[in-house]
Amino acid sequence: MRKRDHNILTNAASLLICGLLAGVVVAAAAFPAVALSGLAAKAGAETFDKLPSELTVKSAPQISYLYASDGKTPLATMYDENRRDVPLKDVSPLMQQAIIAAEDKKFYEHNGVDVKGVARAFVANNSAGATQQGASTLTMQYVRLAIAYSATHPQDVVAATEDTNARKMREMRYAMQITKELSKDEVLERYLNIAPFGNGAYGVFAASQVYFGKHPKDLTIEEAAMLAGMVKAPSAFDPTTEGGYPQAVVRRDYVIDQMVITGAITAEQAATAKAVELKVKGKRAPNGCVAANKATWGFFCDYFYRWWMDQETFGATTYDRERRLKSGGYSIVTSLDVATQDAANKNIEKRIKNDNKNALMVAAVEPGTGRVRALAVNRVFKLDDPSNPQNKMSSNPAKARQGIRGTYPNTTNPLMTGGGDITGYQAGSTFKMFTLLAALEKGYPLATSINATSPLQTDYIIEHGSPAACAGTNKYCPVNATPSWMNGVRNMWTGMGRSVNTYFVKLQEMVGADNVINAAKRAGIQFRDVEDAARADNPQGAKQWGAFTLGVSLTTPLDLANAYATLAADGKYCEPIPVQEIRDQEGNKLDVADPRCKDEFKPEVARAAIDAGRCPVGDNSSTSRCDGATAGGIRGVVKKPVSGKTGTTDAEKTASLVVTTKQLAVAGILADPDWAQTTARMDHAIVNPAVYETLRDGMKDKESKQFTPPSGKLVNGEQRSIPVVRCQDVDTARSRLRAAGFDVSVNSGRVDSSCPAGTVAGTTPDGRTIRGGAVSIQVSNGRGGGTQSPSPGAND
């Protein structure tokens, strides 16, 4: 129960005095310049007791803290006002005594209104001319601040702080009521947590941090006195300014003397405290993503902010959501993994500088949760200074001629995640994975064989005479980058490993481009570009999108990493999310931070897709039949089971790589964000190591987990024996193979064989293959020996 610090007679007397003086004395004491104003006349007609007494108090704005995934490493702070409420027990008794000595020595004696102080101020103010005395108690000051913070309209804030008789009378009435409802310690706690201390610090916790870099429970006499002295006029007594410093010292020493008067400290303690040189050790709390704990973490912080602004949980409008973030006092553990994030930045910096027009963008996602572990790029997260610009002219000649600057070295654009006018970049052959997924869902096994000729005339209709059309036609006609290494009969393993364009375009024709696009969407690819989205969402347009499998639509590193993470999680798609835990001011855990996942692909389909994806990066399983790799050294560097794919676009305007383990998926794209049609050639020697070394470093302390190999019909399908036609004439061999149900072609070249020249040297494949699969006849040159394999080509 609250200790009563005044008896019933005192209460009654106070009320009686207030009632009698309501018309003139109270108003005049509080505002002597207007002692005979309209308030006095009104108060003569309306008693003091008729003023409102119920004060609705909303929580004052609280700072929100962001941490890395370990829950300890600070990432950023966000606030409208830098404030963090603390219980009175966590505030030094010296601080409590100092604020009472500075602002309200009779705090524990009056009932919220110091009647004697009111009368004294009235006499002093009317006899001193320009000299003014106040009569506001700590309780009245708290009321004034509480009304302002509870206001729902700007005019209410003005009314709560304007210098009027009505405001003062209202404060008195509320203060007396609050004193009945709260203990003195409760009032003191609320005041210390709401009072402004300057330099963006509100409340004693923030003030202790800003000025002394410590917790309020650890404040010394001189530190407490300085802070207590500031609330009277934070700007005038600001110790961080040249003009404010000497005034802050004088004010501090005054408060120390008052603490002696109240008996809080001895005269000896006061002398010792005043002899201490005033030193401000802390600094203004950083605010927002441009002031993140590390400059390289700003892009992740910005991704979190954009995510938050999309969550209806935090309000119906973006205004409401931002206010919640910056005033709700949340404790937010983000998904940023310090080791992975720092590794990504380090591996980018090793290969490209932040003032390069090309952007090397890396994103890392955890399979099975969607938690984003890293976002990095060779840029500085900040706005360019328009008065002293650092950014270079745009790499786009047309924009440069108009004086438009590029995004390097400084930008706040969401390059890795998309948003605003960032719609993404072409990721090339990494999209072949989605064709493979759609085919597997249709029942085509990994052993599906196709004779990958180059060029390949398809049934896709494009503009007549287009460079991508077969000569003299309107049919899409893709080619292979390195025909000598890529052409021939390929299956899903070798098609992926050698990145054979014509294999995947033909496979896409077999399963339907619309189904491939659908698989990409379900894996996590978003179509932010307006033209891409229009085509992907139009059934007829989607069916005719022959080049889709070659990665001509736009995507981001984050979407790409998350799509491959979906497969690594056995087909479980998880929405990318930048948080692990969010707790509100009361410590309640919010479920908005929970992973949002659903099963999009059957586990066997995802496992089969991962199995084929092991070939390009130099890995294999018990079921893999890899033959060639575009980035075969990755398995040896990461030293964990991996699956992934390289990607290159026409004229090498972008270069991409995505690699995943069971626990981490990392994707990188090298592109020019300011000019999609750049004439520069993007180099896999830059993007590839940045990606796989980030994966290696991010996996350093994680156990090696093996992918589950696929099984059943999705590996080999329904197999058929291939007739032996060696040394037979070509026409006979062709007839026999077709009669057996195979798709037969004849290789145009000739190979070394002991069979007579012009006869069949053998078939590719031989032995067994999938029913209805492609079989290529190899023709003998009659010179003996055996067939030779083509040599490896360049990355694709």
C-alpha cells in the first residue's frame, strides 16, 4: 500500500485553498501577467472541482533495438524519441534524489500541488518585476508531458504545452488526482522515464547512455546532478556545446548544493563531486539504417525496414507501421548471421571496389526457414550528398548526358532484394533448374535423354527476322554456347552439368513453358518487372516464352537464393524473412517473426532436382551420372555436399552463380544496376568465388549434411534396352532403333572405329535408356580406335 505523506486535514485544507483561490490567487501565482484574465472570471463561476480529473496516459514513445541473430550483437536502433523505460529500482538513488532536489524538494510532502509554492510564487512574481518563479511540481510536469504524448491531434500537443491559465489549472487538477491513484515512487518513475534531456535523449535511461555511456543505476553524484539540472532547459544546459558547457557546470553544482540541503548527500560529498571535471563520454544514439552498427550491414537493415513496412500486423497504413517501429520499444532479433554477412562483404571486397559501376550482389538464405542470413554488395549504404556529390555519373550514356549520377559508390537502393524501381537482373542458365523441376513433376526422370543439336528450331513463335529466329522463319532458334562440348544426347545430369541450352529449351517444349514459369513462381521467383509479369501471368504469352528457361526474365540474388533453398529443403518453400524473434515492450513474443512455409514440391521431385544440380558444381550422389561441369571446383572449396548452377546472359551482360547446402543457400549476380544494356562483359572469375567462398565461410562451423539422393522412377524412369547395331549400315540401324521406340538421330561427324567406314560405330547412349528417349547413331570413319569425348567449354 502507498505510504500517505499528508493527512486528511492537509488534503482538505489544500482542496479548500485551491477552491477559494481558483478565481484569482492560483491563476495569478501561476501566470501573474494574466492574473485578472478570463480564466479568473471563469473560475469564479466554475469551481475547481468541476475541472476534469481523469487523465488518460498513453505510453511514451520507446526506442526499438535490432540485434543480429545471436540476440546480442547490436545491429541498429530506430526511434522517434530515444527512450527506454526502466523501473525505479534500476535508477541510482542519487539520480532520484538529484531530480527531486532540482525540481521539487517538497515532492514527498505535497499532494501533487505545492500550495505554499503557489502562494510564494504569486507574491514573488508580483513584487519582483521581470523575475519569475514557477510553481510546477514534478507531478504537474509529468501531467504536462503525459498529455502531450497522449494527444491524437497536433493541436492537442500545443494545448498541452502552451503558456495559458487553463493549462495550468488542468495540470493542478490532474496532479491531485494522480497523487491519489499512484504512489510517489510510481510518479517519480514515470517522470524520470518521460522527461527530455536533450540531444535526442528522452528518459533517464537514454540520457545516461547518451551522455555517459552507462546504465542509470551506475550514475555518480556529479553525473546525476548534471542530468537532473538539464531537464529545466536541455538546450541551454547542453554540455556537448561550447556555449552550453559552462552553464551545465554551474547548473550541476547548483543541483549538488540542493542535494546537500535536502540531506541526500553531505557537504564533503558535494565538494568532492563539484571538483570532478565534467566529461561527457557517451554520444547521441544512432538512428536508422544509415547509422547501422556496421556500414556494411545497412542493406540488410533496410531490407528489414521494408519488410516491416509490409506487415499489416503493425498497422493498417505505412504511417502506423513506421510509428510502431520507431516508438513501440520492440526488441528485434534479426536473421542476420554475423559470420555469413562479414564473409560476404569480405569476399566481395577482395574482388571489386565499391566505386565500380558494376555491382557484385550476394544474398544468403537458410533452407527450411527462409531466414535471410546475409545481404552484401560493393556499395556504401547512404544517400549521396547533393551539395557535395560523391557518386559518379551514370554508366548509362543517355543518363550521363543528362547529368544523372549513378548508384556508386553510395546508394540506398535495394539492389539485392528488389523494391521500388529495382526489378532485378537476368540470371541466365540458373533458370534451367525450373525447367527441370517442371519436367520432374510431369514424370520425366533424370535419365530423360534429348539429342541436343545446335541450332535447334523450335515451335515457339517470335518476330520474323529476329536475331533469335531461325534464318528466314519466325521460329525461335536457340544455340549452344560451346557446341563441341554441349551438343549430343544429354540427360538432366549432363544437360545441367554442361549447361546445354538446346537440351533445356527442348525439354521446356515437352512440358510446357507455362508449367516451367509456374514452377519458378512456386520456388520463390517474383516477377517485379512489369513486362515480365504481364507475360508470365498471360496463359498464351507464357506458353510462347521459349527463352524463359535461359533466364531472360529479371530476378534478384535474394529470390534466386531462396528458390534453390526451397529445393534444398525437400521442396518446402519459405517466404524470405529478416527476423527470428520480435518482442514487444512488455516482453511478449510476436508470432509475426515465425517462418512462413508451405510444401510446394514433393520431396522426391526436389531431391531429384538437387541431384542434377550437383553436376555443375563438381559434386555427385550415389545416383548421379554427371559428365562435365561449368564450375566443377566448388565442391572441393566448400568441402560440403553442394548443388547449384552458373548463369550467363547474351553478350555476358550479367554473370550469376547460386550454390546451396542443406543449411545455407548463397546466390550472387554481377551486373550494372544503372544500365541493363551495358557493353561491359561480366566475369565469372569475379562472381563465382565471391559466392562459393561466402558459402564456405558461412558453413565453417556447421556440420556436413548429405542431400538425400532421389529414388524410384524419377531417377531412371522406365528403361528399355537399346538394340546393338554396331557395324550395321546406318539405315538398318535407324529402322531397328525406331522400331524399339527410340527418338533416333545420326551424328553428322565420324568417329574412330574398327567398323567399316560409313557403318555404325555405336550409339549414344548404349546399353539402356529411358523409353522413348533420344539415341544418336555414331558413324565410323574406319580408322580403328574408339569414340572420343569433346573437350570442356567455358562457364555458362
